Amino acid sequence: MQDTQTITDVLLIGTQGTVQRLLQDEQTGQIYPVNNVFVSIINNAMVEEDKGEYTVTEPLFNPLRGILWKNNVCKLRAHFRTDDKNIKVLKSLKGVDITPEVPEE
């Protein structure tokens, strides 16, 4: 089963200084930390649409395989971070909507 995750604006610093971006499942409220390097790699501005490349999908979640971004040219998979330093923070944020607000037009 794969659900789309929302990339939030929330960053946590792990025990070894690793910057972790929080992704949230909007349906369950569950929070998933992933190394921010992976989030930064995905840049749809670099997609070569004139050469037939599609934009990269929103991250897909699979509880056993982690997070997956993909298009017709490549796939990038990242596993979730586990970090004892932020367990209380992650538990406290579960169910709290931390997804970015979409401005009204």
C-alpha cells in the first residue's frame, strides 16, 4: 500500500546533527522523519519536460520500503530516520496538522 505524504516545513536536528524533514500523512496525522538531503534532491524545476520527462511525484509512503519519489526517468527511495533524541517531539506532533497552508487566491 502506498499513500502520498505531504512534505512539511518542519525540520528537526538529530543526535548526530542530521537535518531531518518531517513528512505527514494527512489522513492519519502520522509523522515520518527523513533525511532532508533526499527532499532537497527533488527539484521539478530541473525536469526536462521539452525532452519528454515528467515531473516528479509527491513522495509515496510504504511502511516496509520507506519513501519513494519517481518519474519516467528515475526513482529515488529513502528510508525513514530513527532517532531517540526526538521521540517525544514526534509523538507530540502526531495528529497535529503541520502541513503547509495553501494561500487562498
